Amino acid sequence: MTEKLVEVSCTRFADLLAAKRSVPGGGGAAAYAGALAVALCSMVGEFTTGKKRYACYERDVRRMLADAERIRIRLVELVDEDAAAFYPLSEAYSIPKEDPTRAEVLERATKNACEGPVEMMEQICRAIELLEEMGEKGSRMLLSDVGCGALLARAALEAASLNVFVNTKSLSDRAYAEDLERRVDEMLEEWCPCAEAIEKKVMDHMRGRD
């Protein structure tokens, strides 16, 4: 594939995702969903800055905006990086089983394919942390967007984890695989409940239950 996934239209990306092709796949979709989640955080921040009501949070909101932009840019980059990592893995699987180099090449490609989803998760965890703070300090008029961002971020986090586990299960280096799985589990255990709590708080506010 020669075109950069992040440079195509939303319609084209959805068409490619729906097609009978390996990329983009779940990894790219997870990264893009994470980018959308943190973009919503940025939108709330942009509507908050300069408002007298939130002047006490101006410095914090501007910091969050800068952090959110870095996270969003990186997650968008990871859409294509994840796709690029798939090709060596698919080629490794096509190596004849009797080839003595197959196992080593496949192991190396599989480890490489884990890197993108793990970094996605790390970036998404940071996004959830920002959404939590933005929910406290951002414009109340856009609180629903914070909740939407939290829901997207949680889905993206869990989706990215699946793209780690699908690869670690086949690794021969079990120490490496188990260490990676531990890191992934730690992120899920800490940040999925956090994203859920953000969404619940927003929902309670929207429904008048706070």
C-alpha cells in the first residue's frame, strides 16, 4: 500500500477498513479512535481558554492543550506505523516451514508488531488522564464531549490491547511475552476504570443525578 492512511479522507479510510485486506485493521482503528478521543479533549480546551469563568484554570488548560496535541499527533502517526509493521509479519508467515530462518524472522517480526499497539496504549492512557482533568477544569457547556472522549479512549485502549495479545500468544520468548502482557494488563486495570468513571460522572451530570 503506497498511500498514507492518515492522509486519506474519512470515507476512504472506512472503505479501506471494510475491504478484504489486512491493513488498516484493528490496530490502526484503535490508534485513530484514540486520536479522536484526545481531539475531543482539545476541543473542550479551545472553548475554555480566554473565558473569564475559567480564568483560574487558564494556565492548566493551555498546558493540557499542548499535551493533547502531542498525543494526537503521535496516535495519528501510529496508524501508519502499525500498518507498516504488519507487512514484515505477513511476509514472515509466508516463509516455508522447512526454512531454518523462519522461526527467527517470525519471532523478530512478531515482537516488532507488538511495539505499535503498546505505544498506542501508553498514549491513550495519557489522553484519559487529560480528559479527567479537562472534565474538572474545562467548560461545563462541553462536558458531554469529555464523556464521549472517555468512551472512545477506553474502547481504543482495549482494542489496542487485543493487538498485543494476538501477537504475544505466539512468541517463543515467553519471558518477553509475559513482561509485555503484564505491562498491558497494568494499563488496562488502571485506566479502563478511570475512563469509565469519567463517563459516569458526565452521564450523572447530564441526567441530573449529581
